[in-house]
Amino acid sequence: MANYIKSKVQQSVNFLPMLVVAFSAFSGVLFLNPSPSYAFDKASFAKAFTGVKNLLNADLSGADLSGADLREANLSEASLSEANLGGANLSGANLFQASLGGANLSGANLFQASLFKAILGGANLSGANLSGADLRWANLSGANLSGANLREANLREANLREANLSGAIADSNTKFPDNFDTVGTEIVFR
């Protein structure tokens, strides 16, 4: 029992700095030094989440996580609506049922990421690497996928209504929804 309590205390102590940084980012002041001259900057916010592996159900709506390293992070059911994830590394990340409506994911690396049932309506995925990504049942209505790498991506049952696929790169292993007509989409097959 003592070891269990000790491990829970240690987990809390390890989590506390991240919690302070996250709360500070939303309030605009870094509490580790309450002087107004040390305002929290966006780059520090993204850096604070770099390497974090478990953000299950996190509410990061509108957060600037551009360039963050979130490889293999668990972002299941996280709220990232309107978040800036441009250039972020999300390879192998679990974004199951994550809410990414209106998010900026331009140039993001989503190689083999799980976006199963993710909400990506109106998201900017231009130039994103979605090769090998699981996008089954994802809502991509109105999303910008121009220039995105869709090689070996699984888009079965995905909602691609009004999605911009011009210049998106696909291959013979890309799985599109049944009855999806790639003619007229300007998808490039290589």
C-alpha cells in the first residue's frame, strides 16, 4: 500500500510542472516567475507539450501547438478545435474521435496516425503527411487536403464532402470510401 501511495504522489509531482505551464499559457502569465516581464510565449507552450504521451480527453481548443513533437501521443477524444498544429509531428499518434474542426494541420506529420472517427470538418491539412493514416469514419467535410500525402491512407467510410483534394498524392494502396469517384478531384496518383 505504501508503494502504491508513493507512486501516486510521484505521478502527481511529475505532472505538476506540466499543469502549471498549461494553466499559465491559458492565463497569459507564467506562474513560475510571476513578474509581468516574463509573459508566456507561444513557442514555450508548444515546447511544454513536446514529448507528452497522454493527453486523453484534453481540451486544447485554440491552442498554438505549431511544431510540437507529439509522436505516438494519446490524444483520444481530445478537443483541438481551431488549434494550430501546423508543422507538428503527430506520427503514430492516437487521435481516435478527436475534435479537430477548423484546426490548422498544414505541413503536419501524421504518418500512421489513427484518426479513426476524428472530426476534421473545415480543417487545413494542406501539405500534411497522412501516409498510412487510419481515417476510417473521419469527418473531413470541407477540409483542405490540397497537396496532402495520402499514400496507403485508409479513408473507408470517411466523409469527404466538399473536401479540397487538389494535388493530394495517392497510390494504389490508398483506400477511398465506396462509390467515391476520384475523377475531377485533381488527386495525383503516383
